Amino acid sequence: MKRKSQIEIMGLLIIVMMVSLLLIFALRSWLSPAENPSERQRMRDIAASFVGAMLNTNSGCMDDTLFSKVLIDCARKPGTGTNGFVCTNGKHSCDFAHDALADMFNKTIDVWKYPYDFKVVAPNNQKINKLSFSSANVGDTKSNVIVFIQPLPLDTSGFRTMQIFLCVGGKCPI
Amino acid sequence: MRARKKAQLQMGESIMVLIIFFFLLVFGIVFYASYSLNQAQKKSREHKELIAIQIVQKVQFLPEIQCTIEGNEDYNCVDMSKLETFDLLPEGKKRIYETMFPRTVIDVKQVYPDSKSWHIYGTELQGNMYYYPIPVAIFNPVEDDYTFGVIEIKVYL
């Protein structure tokens, strides 16, 4: 009698173990976030290409002034409002860059509805508020974010640099 | 009488065990089938998207539209004069791109400082579309000027 009950308990244990294994397997496959490598590739391409193309664009601030030069000028003396460049429309470099960047974002990443966060950091980790943009749908997520960083030298020595951050998919982790 | 009742109880027990066993078996089969179906659909979608990404990369490095500065290819830049020439090509001449860009529509749009667009290749189709925008600089060799634009690639899967 005792032996029979022992066998029954063993059988029950095996069934419980099998059901548990099945449930763990099922939960793991249901709960794991669906990774989409092509979507990440697309966000990476957008971030890198956006910054690369923007820096190579003629700003329109003055004749033959690339956008990179306007941003560098803004980052040299951020916040003072009296930067070196005064563009042909009378705006200082930071204000000019702000308007131009807002226009570019409005017509591209905003239209594609990707969450993004754009920041420009001058030396001494000084964030330039005028050049900070983020989409309305960016939220607070900082994981699974594509972060593209483009450093730009502020002088010929190359010791002072500014950094351009474009994060697609969430907020920049800075 | 008592032996009969015991036999009935044992039979009930066996039936319950069988019911639970078949319930688990059916649950397992259904779960495995749906899991396999999901995996197959995911693989199929990934495969199609991979083909789309290959097409996108071909477009990004297409010499027919890419900038060349003194013989060197300039990545992430398209040449406006090449775009305008490509746009003028008759559809018959564009047939050579059918194998390179199957079920694909390629447009280039200038967004800053002003808006302008060029249709490069393909016609709009029905069905699932994979949209891949790539920001680029657009080089105007006549005015030696760079503007900001987007290559829009739509691949119908």
C-alpha cells in the first residue's frame, strides 16, 4: 500500500514538473520583447544619415557657410547670444541653427513618427538648450535607444570638441 | 457491493487521468503549432525585410545618383544634376533596373531650405510596403551648393 502511494506521488511529481516546464517555456516566448533587427537598422541609418547630411548642408546663414560651421560657432559661446556669426537675416548662429533644425526635424523624423531626442553638448558638458529637440512621443525610455554621437572640433588643436547626439527610439542617456 | 464501488472509483480515477492527459496533450499541440506558425511568419517577414534592406543599400550606393567629388564617391550625398538627368530617362530605358529594384519606388525629396522632389524609379503598387527613408545631402554642382533632403525608398513585399 505504502509502495503504491509512493509511485503515485512520483507520477504526480513528473506531471507537475512537465506542466511547469511547459508553462516556463510558454511564458518566456510570450513575454520576451519582439526584436526587430531591420527596424533597428533603419533607425541607425536615419540617425547617422541625418546628422551627416545636416552637417554637410549649406546653412544659408551666409554664403558658403556649412551647417557644421554654424553649429561650431554656436557651441563656442553658448548662451551668450553674442556669437561670432550674424547671419544675413540678422539672426545669431544659435537662433539661426535652432530655426533651421526645427524645420528639418518637422519635415523628416516628425513625419516618420519616430521618437527622437537631439542634443548638442558644448565643452564642459554644457547642453545648448536652443539646440535641444525631441519629439512629442519620445517618452522616458532610455533602453533600446539608437544613440548616434558626432564629435566636432571647435578649434584647430582639436582639444576642445562639441558633441552632437541624435537618439532615435527614445531619450538620450545623457 | 463494496468491490464494485471500489472498481467504479478506480475507473473514475483512470478516466480523470486520461482527461487530464489528453487536455495537456491538446494544449501542448496547440501551443507548439501556434509557436511554429509565429516563428515561420517572423522568418518570412525577416527574409522579406532583408531583401528590402539589400535594395536600400544598392540605392544608397547607386553611382547613377551618388555624388563624386574629383573622382571620389561621396557617401550620403546625391548629385542634383544626376537626379535631373535620371528623371528625364524614358521608362523603357529604366527597364535595366527591374532586376535590381523589383517592386520598388525611389524618390528623392529636398526638404531644406525649400521643397523639391525627383521621381527616380518605379510605380506605386498595392500591398504591404516597407518604407525606408534616408536623409542625404543634395549637391548642386552648378551652384556648388549642398541642400538637405531624403531618399525615400518604398519596397512592396
